[in-house]
Amino acid sequence: MTEDQWNDYLSRSKTLWVRIDDELLHSKAYRDLTYAPAIKVLNWFHEKIRRKVDKKRRGIKRYIILNNGEFEFTYREAGFRGLTAQQYRKALKELYELGFIEIKKPGSALKGDFTVFTLSDRWKAYKTPDDRRSDFPRSSLWRNFGFGSNEKRKKKLDVKIHSQSNVKIHS
């Protein structure tokens, strides 16, 4: 998102509204949010969800999610909103651990490959026997092996390959 796109979004967003369910606001997981930027990011994520209002229905069934709950929110956009990269990263980890977001597709930090998020209902099972937590997912496309020589990487790969086979290594 460029700065011109951001300014255009700000001018259009004056007519937007954010709907956050009361059940979420009074949940254990929401009470355990300790990092203030995480609360901001959660609200911005709810802003990213596109909804359509069905005027024939009442209550929560009235709102129909259009984009399957999937959205992108880049580090650059977080910077436009006033967060540093470290603050945004820490907020994402806390939101993921508490069950507010899922990562549909991890990005690789390369140009045009953004992380795709979706809002989750795992927060409902937070601190219950049904609570299932997992590690924060990482992209499989980008791996940093360091700036040194390739000897360390070769040794790691050789150990895994040769430990599973009966091939003798000649050194």
C-alpha cells in the first residue's frame, strides 16, 4: 500500500463502521490481552472484514461476510497507522496465541507475497479443556541460513540425509 492509497483509504473510511460482538468484548481471552497495540490491531482487523447487511434479518445473522473473513494487513500499513515493526510483530503473536486470528497463508517477506489472515473463533475455547494452541506459523518459502559459508548448512543437511540411509560417508 502506497502513501497515496493510504490517504485515499482514510478519506473513504469515514463512512465505514466496525462491528465487534459483545461476546468477544467480554471474553476471557479479550481480558487477557496485555499488549495495547494488540487491541488496536484487533480492531483494525475487524475493520478489514467486508460485510453486507441483509435488511430482512435481525441480530447477528443480519451481517454477511463477503470476503470469507480473509484479509491482508502489511507491516507498511501498520506503520502508516503508527506502529513499528516490532510492535506489530508482538501484537500478531499475542492475537494468534489468544485465538483471535488464524494465518491462512504465511507471507515470505518478499515483494507482493503478503500474509493472509482470517479472524478465528478459537478465543471462545481459551482456558478451557477444548483449548488447542499451536506455534506461530512461519513461511516455508523463505529460510535464512545466515551470511557465513555454506559448510554449516551442508553439515546440517548431511546429518539428516545420512542418518536415515545406510550410505557410508568418506571424509
